[in-house]
Amino acid sequence: MRTIRKTFIALCLFGLCVFAQGQSSGNIQQPTFQWRCETGDTMLNFNPATTSILYFDSIPYAKDYTLIVVYKPVSDTESTVWHLLYGDSATRSLTTERILSGNTAIRYADSTGSRPAIHTLRQSAPESDTSYIQMTLGDGNLMMAEMLYFDRRLGNATLRRIQTALAVRYGITLGPVDYISSDGKRIWEYDCDSTCYHHHVTGVGFDTVYGVRQLRSHSEMEGGMVTIATDTLSPGSFLLTGDDDAPLAYTTVDDGFYGGEYEILSRNWRIRATGTEDNLFSLSFDTRMLPLPTDSLVLFVDDDLYLPSAITADAVEFNSVFFPTDSCQFTLARGAALWRASQSHDAHAPNIGVQYSDTQRMNGHAALNLYPNPTTERFSLEVSGAKWVKATVYNQQGKVMAIYSDSGKEKYLFEGALPSGNAYYATVTTDEGDQTIKIVVK
């Protein structure tokens, strides 16, 4: 008869997962056993996962038990993850596509087919004298990320907290339900009045009870085009976002406020912050999923307007985005009218069109100097007296031409070249503030 020690040794030999003996923490019940994958060439939302088969097939018998599995199918072939070692095991199984159980209470959307999913099975096993029940892992069609086994049936409240932690860690949408942190707070509330935002839910968070410290995350679900990131989070803080699953298409509007016609994306996102001390975060959008062209994009956060901090071939990034309330909406838009609106001092963007002198002293001791200006092609930008510097060069249409950054020096020198016959703007951000300088290229 196998023992717990043999099972543990088998896991270590194959280098797949880490075995953890859970303990109770207050009224939060921890798993009796946990397998967390640590190796593998694939990643599930920046977390390691493995496609290998786990070479063990039994655990100590418990009449009441709960199993939670995080996985991403490698193919559409259904695989069995767990079943009882009895004749009626066909009705007491957990597979990659469904839960074969007559008394499973909690089910979630987006949990079938080839999408990543968090599957949960709560069971009361038949009476038996046996010491073990059966576990299998199909025929290699799974990318396992984490598996938790409890030798008891978890209550709905405890189960939802654990599923929330896994959903945040792996970027998997639970469905149209509330997300609950380990301390019982609702960090994502499902509502469906005029618009439902429970699609492609993802976010960052820090939960010390369940070991979650996710500082960068994107949705692993189909259509998850947003990456959210932050440099630091305090314990108990979360920032989650979800969209209304509207089409990725633009609608032309002219409300008169921005002085011209522009386009706004049909899809909208809601973002919700819980326990965050600083509501500054970064958002990145996968432009390969957007209709062309993808230049002149701006971000609306409620009524605030942001210009991109970086544009690459595959993404547009917005850094230092401030969320004015704990719950607000954001969307993408594009058009010349919005770039002109960035001249407003209320816009979170470079003051395009506002000319500054070539030599500037910022709020404190930092100073910057641009030379030669005007120039025939090449220019030099010198910054001194700053702990760190980031300089972004835009053309008159708001397209990012170059980005420079450095830190830890007494003096910084950035050099570059720009196409002739145009005017450009260099926005310099340091630890002491922002300034924008106009660059004239003859």
C-alpha cells in the first residue's frame, strides 16, 4: 500500500510541483495537500505551468473532499483529472470539460472547451473500507498550473475565496459572480443592470493568506487584450478589470466638446480598486486585436484623457494612469480632435503646441537643456539634478518617435535624429515633475 511519503517523493523526482502541508489560519481553512507547478516551458498569465503527466494515482481516502484544479487544455480532447476508485466513478469525476457529479453546487461560465479554467469538485464519497481514492491526469492533454485537494467539503464562502485567489493569480475569469478576498471583502462585484462587465476579468492583487502577489496580469480568456501592471501593492489590495464583451469596432462621434469628429471603441471596461493606497497603474492594449489603423490612440478614464506613453508594433501603453474613484470605466478612442484636446492643461498628456524655452529649470533642482534647436537633423537633450529621467518624443500628430530613460546619474545625455521639415515635442519626466520642449527640425 502506498504512503504519503512515497507520493511526495514521486512528485519531487519528476520536478513538476511543490508539495505543501497546509495549516488553518484563523477561520480560513488551508488545503491538506497542494501541488503548485514550478517548472515547464509554458506560462499561464506569467505563472509557470507544466504539460507533463503527474505520476501518482492515489491519495488517502476521505469520505468528504474538495478538489480544485487550474488548467489549460492543450487540445480539445477531453481528459479525466479525478475519479473515485469505485464502480460508479463515472458519475463522480472531474474532467477538462465538465464535472460529472449530481450534487456539485458551484459552476462557472467559460469553463469548457480549449479555454483555461478553474474546475471545482465537491463530493461525499461512498462508504468504504479502502484507504485510497483514485486520481488520474488523462493522456497529456492538460497544462496543469495548480491543484488543491481538501479532505473535507468546503463551504461556499471559503470556496469562493480560494477560487478568487486562483483567478487573480492565473488571469482566469470565474464568470458572473462576486470575487471575494481572504478577509471576506468583495473585490469584484457582479452586476448586470444596463451593461455587464464580467467578461475577461483580470487584475493585480496581494493576498498574504493565499500567497498571491500578482503585479502584472492579462486575461487568459479569449479576447483578453488588456494587461494591467503596477510596481508595488500593499497587502490586501486589489485592482480588477473586466469588459462588456462588445465588438472591437469603432463608432464615429462628434459631441462638440473636443472640437471635432473622432472615433470611440465600442468595447468598454470597468475597473475596481480595493485597499490601494496609490491609484496609479499602467495599462497596455494588444493592438493586433484592434481595427487598423492603430495610431493616434488615446485612453478615456471616465472623463479624463490620456495620451500613450509608448507605442510598439503590437501594443499601446499608458503609464501613470490615475483612477479617480474606486470604480470607474475606461475605453479607447482615436482621432485628430483628441490630440488637439491634449493641449488642455486638464489632459493627462504632453502639452502639444505649448512652446517652452530650450533651457528649463524644473520644480526643484533638476534642469534640462536641448541643443541645437532649431536643428538640421540630430539633437541632444541634457538633464541634470534628477534621480531618474524618462524622455518621450512625439510628432505633431501625437505619434511616439522615441523614448529614452535612465537613472542614478548626476547628468543624463540623450541623443537622437528626427526627419526634417517638422516640429516635435519632447516631454521630460523626472522625480521632480514634467516639462515639454518643442524641437524644430529644418
